[in-house]
Amino acid sequence: MVDDFSLWKHGETWSYPICAPVINPETELRWTTYGSLCLIHLLTLGAGPDPVSPFLIYLLLVSATKRGVGLVDARDMNISLQSIKDLDQASADILKDWMRLKHTDNLHSMEYTPPSPLSTFLARFEYQVVISLVLFVPDVKH
Amino acid sequence: MGNIQRTTIDIRTVQSHADWTAHFLSRELFQYAEIWNSRQFQALVEGFNIEFESSGLCLAKVNVSNYPPFVNGVLDSYPNEVIRRS
């Protein structure tokens, strides 16, 4: 399944879907099939279909339990650092600094040199952060 | 590069710290893609069709007529106890 390099990308530890903006019906059907295979593997063996990202399986399980209630969103990925560390040490190393930030801290504090894994991560994220602000600001609770 | 470090973003102005943590986390884990908004993910969810039985069993509901030929032999190799075919 994950050997299809046109549909899956491979990180250091896990494999992830490639999210192309447009997909044709045949590719969409292939993804549906992959979803079924992941589920059958999980139910049969009681383990995730390695090397598919366990975070993807987690999101699929959340979606299954929320079916008819609403689509998953970013808040469904709010899992503990320890859980992330258990599954993906490299990601946990990057995100631990972020999780240490207090609610009143600002990202300016990431300017320190030498750059930390988090500051490098945020720098790569520049464009997306601006987009996030645009999306989130209207929902600010004062 | 570097603009983010020159831009002060006060976390107090966003909805919640948890939202931001989740937002960054999900993007890092999924290679910066908003995966849950993608058609790929929606298609995966459609295929990940789990049925929770009152007995506590979990079954995978699969519509075998819809699947591409390459998967037919694969599905046959799994026990009927976990698959509800239609």
C-alpha cells in the first residue's frame, strides 16, 4: 500500500498520505480502499498497519466515533506530549519547546540563537502561521 | 525566512493554547498538510467504516463491489469475523 510513492510520502518513522489539492475518482476510490485495509488490519491483528502513521489511524478512529457528529479538526490532534513521544520521538523533540510555552508567552521568544528545533520549525512555518492568524482571530474569546 | 522571528505573535490573542498546539502538531506530523480538509482523508474515512456491535464486537463494513481488483484477493485472506461484506 505505502509503496505507492505517488500517494504516500515517507517520513523518518512513519508514512503519510500525500494531500494533493485535486484527485480523480480512481485515486479517491484507492484511498477509500486503503481506509478499509487499515481498518481490517487493525481489527484482525490488533495493531496498526505499520508503517502507516499511527496518528493517521488515531484520526480515522476519532472520525469513526464522530461519524455523523462532525468532521475531525485540529483540536482532535490535541494529544499529550508523552503519547507523541511514545510514537514519534523526532516530532516530540520539536514540539516539547512549544508545549513548554506559557499561554502569555509569544513566539518572539523563539528568536534565541542558536536556533532550537522549534524555532527552525516555526521559521519553516512562516506562511502557515499567518494563515492561521487570519483563520483564528475572528473566533477570539476576550 | 526569519519574518516569524521578527513578528511578535501574542498567544493570548488566539483562541486557546491547546488549539495552537494541536494545529502545529498536526501539521508537523502530517507534513504540513491540513489533512482533515483533504479529499484523501475523507475517502480514507469512508473506507474506514467501522461498525460497533452491541455485543462489543467491532466489524469493518466493506462494499466489495466498489473496490479495485487489486484488493479482492487481499480481502479474501482476512477472516469473516471482522468483515461485513455488502
